[in-house]
Amino acid sequence: MALFATKHQLTALALVGSGFSRFTRNRRKGQACVLTFHGLREDHGVGGSLDSSLHMPVSTFRNVCQHLAAKYRVVSLSRIVESIRHQRPLSDRTVAITFDDGYESNYRLAGPVLREFDLPATIFACTGFMDRTETPVVS
């Protein structure tokens, strides 16, 4: 097994891992896909996250965004919700990008990439654990 993957291989792995490739095969006309990311990390090193395996390298995220910008119609999550609420069909290849937990890397690492490709995203901020009173450590 090779230690280094090509840019194309990393993008493909990210899209397959997110379920996006399954969506493109099984999608019905007028449906959208919501891609959810957890957090990002620098390309080298694991950073200060609780579980770095859930945090995608920023270069891989950039490749995914480049692919989405070139091949899909990326819209805000609220636009998809409004289309569903008003029973309006969505354009083919409609995608929304979301982040769960509101990690700082969403702003610091994803923000510049999203601006570069003019892509909207929704960030869900976690204000605490549901079963504890401790404040979560966010990096």
C-alpha cells in the first residue's frame, strides 16, 4: 500500500467516505445531498482535536470544494429546506455543505477555502454535552 495518495485519490476517498458517491448513483431528480464535515486539520500533524481521525486535512477539503464548485450547484442548507417546505424541485446536482460541532477549524481552515470557491456552508455550534455539565474542549 502506498504511503502517499494523489490529489484525485484523496478527493475520491473524501467523497466516498461522506456518502456523496452513493448519492450521485442513487439520486432521484429534484433531490439534494447534504455533505457533513466534522472539522479540518492542518495537512501535517494531528493538531489539538479530540479525535484527529474525524478532522479532514485542509488540502483534501480544498480538493473536494474545487470538485463541488466545478461539477455541482452548492447552495445553503436553508435554501434546500425552503425548497422542500414549498414543494419546489431542486436543480440537478444540488449540494449543501455543513459542519457539526462548530470547531474553530471550521472558521480558521474551512472559511478561506469556502470563500475561495464562493461556497456557502452551515455550521452547527455545540454549546455543551447533552449528558454532562462540562464545557467541551474545542480546537
